[in-house]
Amino acid sequence: MNEQAAASSPGPQRHHKPKPFAPLDFEPFAGGADPARVSEAAHLAAQALVRRGRDSDDPKVTRRLVKLADEQGLDAIAEMWAESPARSLPGALWRLYALRAVAIRDPERISVYFRAGKDTAQVSHVVAGAAEPPGAEEMKSMADAILSGAFDGEFDVALERSAAFCRVVALGQATLADSAEHSNANHASKLTRNSHLLVKTAEDLEHAANAWRLGELD
């Protein structure tokens, strides 16, 4: 039945549920993509990754996501998450992706910040109640597993450990900023600014972990 016939036929009409679309239904890098479609695809991709091997109810989405990752790489998927709300599943994965990228790009510098944070007296306070924070290499490995769909641990714990990593690195940056304040004010200001941003990231990841436990992270 065509649309015109349906519109003129008597009686109530049946509204068909829109066909779910997977990430491959549009080009992530194509200009002018419908923001609503990009947002929905970002959520579908995030759900397929995190729930892969658990309770994914749409194996076709998972297969197409894996194909996209194989053909275009993780960057293509992460591109969809960049504009997602911070406290959402795709937003949380975007933050894990960003942490992974930093750990890959400059592992030595991140390790310096991490050690400086771990060596301070305040570290037990900033990560109180959290699982042991991972180092830079473990952070990368954990993010790799999550972002490839291979992670089989507790997702909320992984988010909390990632948040703890952020807090320790932020604390290290703040400590080094204090030391550099008189000798290099510009560098100290940059470290302080980055430290504040990492604390915000930690807060977002902690919120996501709690929402996941409550079944409210989407």
C-alpha cells in the first residue's frame, strides 16, 4: 500500500517503528550529516561496544560496528561520540578514548604526572573508595579492551578506575604546577588548567559509573 492510499484509507493507521540504523548507514566524516542521526548512531555504537558479548539485543548492529572499526578504525567510531553529552554512555566512551589517546601520544609525561600524584599525601583522599587507579599503560590496555568490545569485566569499576587515574594525574599536575610557579609561570598555569579539566573528567566518569549501576546510563 502506498502512502497516498494509506492516508485515504478508513480506520486507524498502523505506525511502523522506524527501522534502527547502524553506524554504517551514514559516513561519519561526511559534511551535513543529520545531527539527530549522528547522535542515535553514536548511542547505538556505544551500546554495541559495551554490551558486546553480554546482552546485546541487536547482533546486526554489533557486526556492522565491528566492520566499521575494521575498515575505518576506532577513530571513525569515536568521531561520533565527540559531541555527546558528557554524562552519557557515548560521552563516557569518548573520555576513555581521549585518555587512551593521551597515554599513547605521551606516555612518559603522563607517567611523570601519575608518579607525582601517587607520591603526594592527598592521593588517598582523592581516590577514597575507588578501585586502585591504573597506571598509564594499564589505562591504555583497559581502554583498548573496552573500545574494541573485548572487555568482559565490570564496566562501572572500569569507569571508576579511569576516574581515579584522572584524579591522580590531576593531582600530579597540580603538585608540579606549585613547584614550577616561580620558575615558569606559564607552564604552571597550563598544568593547573589541565589539572582542573581532568578533575572534571573524573567527575563525569564517576557519574557515569553510578548511572551504569542504576541502569540509567544510555
